[in-house]
Amino acid sequence: MALSALDLYSVGIGPSSSHTVGPMRAAKQFVAAVAEELGLDAVKRVQAELFGSLGATGVGHGSDKAVILGLTGEDPETVDALGADEAERQICDEGKLALNGTHPVRFDRATDVTLHRRKSLPAHPNGMAFRAFDENGTVLDERIYYSIGGGFVVTEEAADQDRIVEDETKVPYPFSSGDELVQQCREHGLSISELMMANEQSWRPAEEVRAELLHIWAVMQECVNNGCTTEETILPGGLKVKRRAAKLHRQLTEEADDLDPIRAMDWVNLFALAVNEENAAGGRVVTAPTNGAAGIVPAVLHYYAKFIPGADDDGVVRYLLTAAAIGILFKENASISGAEVGCQGEVGSACSMAAAGLCEVIGGTVEQVENAAEIGIEHNLGLTCDPVGGLVQIPCIERNAIASSKAINAARLSLKGDGRHTVSLDQAIKTMRDTGADMKSKYKETSRGGLAVNVIAC
């Protein structure tokens, strides 16, 4: 089973890859499957049910809106993020929904999209059931999908397998563990980014890989710019959280460049806050590897571009490829879903990815890169997912800023050693997986534990 870096990084809208991007994709896939197998002419109504974490925090994450828009054929990468709320309102007000944008059916928001706060489906906490009915209310088709983190969606049939993208592409340098990744690099005299580029060419030419990764970087830059220049001051949702990135950007731009030795960290905080505020507002972001942790990889990459001498597009590509290699290890051997393993799987994975990417582009050896990735996750183990009010705002936004600084520190710390260390990346990933399995469900994106119950959402 192979996984591309361009599967791991995808462009979507906030506030959540598993709760917004995934449900939109699942709804679109359902309509496409019905259209292909049965045709849409006989369909007069559709129904969606969201279970587990999707049901518990779906309203705060916009899961219901995502499903409605997905049924109309909208895609997370191209949907009009600014017009999404109005599009949903119009559908609900008119009581009519155009499947795939072409086939109108009657629609009642109260009965046709149900969020089950206490029910779950067996394979994963983020389960969805879709049904299509004829004029007489007879079920024409019924399918179950799971949103397994990072915007990845699998069918009920695939959920009992390994839940990775079904791709049997043969790559020249396969790896399924950190040890195998390091060994492949040693044997063939490659850096991690070189190995990844060679593997990526199993799907597309090197020039296309480079162009796609630089497009990902451009979207990240646009997201930071949007967060720094927005005139909106309050994030949507009942918490009334103030947006801070624009004000911080003005402060950093206007203040004299003093001799503060860690002033760069203020900029790193800014980059992460800007992305995650955009995400919380439903803006366009890059899943890296998820939306909830979308600020870390771009914040550290912005740090590289702004503060590391000699930074260039080649370094950006190397950074993203190296980070993706680490993300693939988490995806294949544990999880990047907060609903499955807590925030250690989202922010922890992203911190590890960013640490590895930065370590390579500032001169780290393969062994030092693996060490940086291990440090990045080791010190996020046990991190719970407890969004207040079910919104990806508190503690998610600040958590990205703090983890970005951790990633930079992990990269710098690893460079001071020779790459030899006691705890391997594989051991840390296994520990994350085991910890997630032991973690109570209230700490896994249900908003029934942690800060979510100790901070009053008003």
C-alpha cells in the first residue's frame, strides 16, 4: 500500500479535516456512487446520519453544512469558502437540494441530517450513513463512510482493512517504519527528501511533484496573509474568541527591530495563529496533516523562509517531502485523527513532521532528521483533544503556536547530537497509538472532557 505526499497534503476549508473536509467528500462520493449505479432520476430524497465524534461536535465543526454542500457536488478544494454559509442557508430555506448540482430533491434540514451525540459506528469514531429514497420512501441505496483524519475517507468495506488510501503503486524505495526509512536512505546514499522525490515519481514526473508542492506552499502563504490582513475581529461561534494575528502582525511590522534574541518566535507564533484563525473561520487551508493542526507545518516553513539564510524553493520542496515522509509513518502505523487518538495524533504528528522537515533543510543528517521527528512527537504524547464548545478554537489555535516552537527546538536540539538516541521514532509512534487506545473517549474530540467541560462555552 503506497501513500503519496500529495495525498497527505490537500487543500480544503476549515475548521476540520475530519469533521468538515471528510464529510463533504463522503457526501459527494455517495451521490456519485448512486448516480453511477442507479442514476439520480428516481431519487427524491437523501438522508445523512453522523455518528460518534462527528455527531458530538459536528455542529461546532460545521459537519452538517459540509454534508449538505457535499451532496450538491461541492469539493473542499474548490468550494467558495466565503459563500458556503449563504449557500447552506438558501438550501435550508427553500427546502430543496440539487444533488450533484443538477438533480433537485426535497430537503428538510431537521430530518434529513441527523447528528447522533451518543451513538457510534463500529469501525471508527467518525462514521456517517447516507441513504437515497424514492418517491414512496423506499431506500434505493445505503452506504457507510468513515472520515479517518486528514480529510481521508474510506468506505465501510475498506474500514476493516488498513484504512490507508487504496493504492498498490510500486515505489522504488518502500518503507513502513522509521527504521526502514533510515535504512533505505543509508543503503542508497539518499536524503529523506531525495528518497521521497524518487517515490513520488511513481505517480507523476518530478517537475509536476515540485509544481504541486510549491502550489501547496503558495496556499499556505496565502492563508497566512489572509489571517494577517483580515478585518474580522471575532471568530464565529458562541465563544466570541478574538482574532489576534492581524494585530500581532501590525505590532511586529511597526516595532523597531530590537535585540531580543528570540524575536523570531513572535513571528512563528504569528504564522501559526494566522493559519489556525483562518481555519477556525472556515477559510481555505492546507491539511498538514489535519486542519486542527494546520498551522504547524506552514509556521515552521515560514520560519525557514524568513530567518534561515539561503532559503529557497528547493528547500521548501525538500522540507515538505521530508515532513510528508514522517506524516506517512504516523498515518500508516497509528493515526492522525483526534477522534481516534486525541490531539497527540494531530498536533503531535504535525510537530514531528515540521521538526523533521526543518532539520533536513538546515543541514541535518538522515539520523538527525529521524531524531528530530522523535523529539517532536515524544513531548506531545498523551495530548488530549478537548475543544471547548466543539469549536476548533480553544485550545487548538494557541496549541499550534506552541507546537511550532517545539518543532523548531526539536530540530535544533537534534542537530547538536549525532543522531543516536535511546527512543526511536517507531517506538514513539507505537506509544502514541497505544496511549490513544487507552485514552477515554471523552478526551478524543467529543467535547465531553478536559477544557471542554472546565471552561464554560457561552
